[in-house]
Amino acid sequence: MLILAIESSCDETATAIVENGRKILTSVVASQIDIHKQYGGVVPEIASRQHCENILPVVMEAMQGYSFDDIDAVAVTYAPGLIGALLVGVSFAKGFAKAIEKPLIPVNHMQGHVASLYLHESDSLSTHEKDLAPPYLALIISGGHTHIAEILDYTNFNIIGRTRDDAAGECFDKSARALGFPYPGGVHIDKAANEYSDLLRTTLDTTETLYMHTDATCCYHLPKPKVEGSEFDFSFSGLKTAVLNTIHNAEQRGETIDKNKMAYSLQKTISEILVEKTLKAADKYGYKTIALAGGVAANSGIRSAFTSACEGKYQLFLPEKKYCGDNAAMIASQAYYNFEAGIIADAYLNAYASVPF
């Protein structure tokens, strides 16, 4: 089954064609990073206008080599995201599906991120890499979400932990902005953290896990917030505030913040919080398979921390870095399982800025 999917929840206009929910045939992404960089973040109205300009060329590029008859269904992200951006994709997808007389499949963006774990581009990958299947435990980390979810089946998720305020990605991005890094900040935090850790490698035992380094002289002391409510909920607003206060207090004293050192400390602290809570949840609920998904799952420090912590104890699945960010292939993958479950939209499909999943 070939599904053409459209993703426009934020600042990427994307289209992909995926076979049977797993094999990527085409994937095209038009990024708006260069446009929003000058503003330090995504401007919703500008993003919506860019989607209007990009969506038809992106779809036609993805369709090269395929006819309308080849497509079995059309899928689209309907929530959550920027409402204006979502409406562009939903409106186009409804018209496109109607014009080529194909079913329309609605997809929750966050479920799409989980489906990025199922994607591959050829038949050469090992069974371990391409045969992840429910049930398993997933940590979904992005700019707006930090969720621990039981993936009970392909369309049935049970959320057992979520952020109470700022998500991990928000903490990375706002801290990066305060440190003077350009938008998008998360990738620059990752790079800076690795540059600082390079300086430490000569002092570390080669068997020691880099991101669990405990030398008190190597990093800024940042708090690990305690959260009331579910023991698996997250709170990163206090951590973000600690970074901002550290920068502000240093400036007041006429001191210069070591950006790489602060990035290392921030990345290390967030990684430890995510690992600790996720593995604790896995033990409580009896899961031996853990997966990461979402844009922040591309962070090298987080990936390294989970790889080390899971070794010999849990089976860990990580999406390819290029599919961690927003893309339409993950939407097409999730759409395949939605279609099998009978989840089909009609002409009244609407977009929503936020919905549970």
C-alpha cells in the first residue's frame, strides 16, 4: 500500500510516499530555518504563508516517477501544531484526496514521531533495525513535548509521564538563545557540549561514560527539578531558569560564561533526568524494549546516555537522526496503521493546535 503524506505542523513543508508503513520511496522537506533564524524562532504567520507557497511544489517533487493511480491513500497531520500551518496542510490534503478519489487518513503529529522508528529506505537493514513492534515503552521528546508512553499497539498509546511546564526541547532552545546561539538552538547546544567534552577526554578513564562524568570542577551545577504528581512527569522550567540566572548573575559580576561548559552541563543534566525516569518507568511497567522519538532524540548526548544505560539490560531503538525532525515519511508510516485500524477522515476534517494522544 502506497500512502502519500503531508506534514505542515510547524516550519517544515514535507511530503513523502511510504510503502506499507515502513519503506520510504520518496521524501521531500522544504525547511524555513533560514527565514525564521532572523527572528530567533518560528513566526506562525510567516510559517503559514511559506507553507502556502511550498506545498504544491513539494508534493509534485515527491510525486516524480509516480502517478495518481499509484497512490492508495492520502495522509495529513491534523494536530498538534501551529493552527495556521496545520490548516494549510489539511486543506490541501482534503482537496488532493478528493481530486484523485483516494481515502484521507488523519494523523496525530506526535504519533507520527513514534512511527519514525519503523522507517527504512531499503531492504538491506537488519531485522533488529526494521522490525520494532508494540508493545514497548517510548520516550517522545520535542520542543513542546516530553512524554513517556506505553505503545500498546500501533494506534493505542498510554501516557504515563508528561512535562508539567517546559519540554526538554524548549529548555534547550531557550537556554541556547540566552547563551547567544542562533536559531534553532538545540543543535548548537549539542555541538558546543561536544566541543567542551573534547577537552575532558584526556582526563577521563576510557571505560567511563562521558555523559555521566562526575568531576565537580568540569561543569556548572544545575538542579534536577522535583515534580509533584506522577512520578514520571517532567519539569524543565526550573532548569531553564537556573541557566538564565547563572548567565545573568555572571554578567552582573562582569564575568564571562563559558558557553561550551554551560552547554555540556545542560545537556548532561537533561540526559540524566530523561534516562532516570524512563528506565524507572520501564522497570515499573515491565518493559525491556525502549525507544526514543521526536526532534530532541537527535541529540548526541541523550543518545549516548541511553545507549550506555540500556546496554545489556534493555533493547534500545533510536530513529535515524534525519527522521527525528518533522518529516512526512513518519506521517505516512503512522497513517498505514491508522488505515488498518479503520481511522479514516471525511470532508469535515479540521486542524487542532492541541489534542491528547
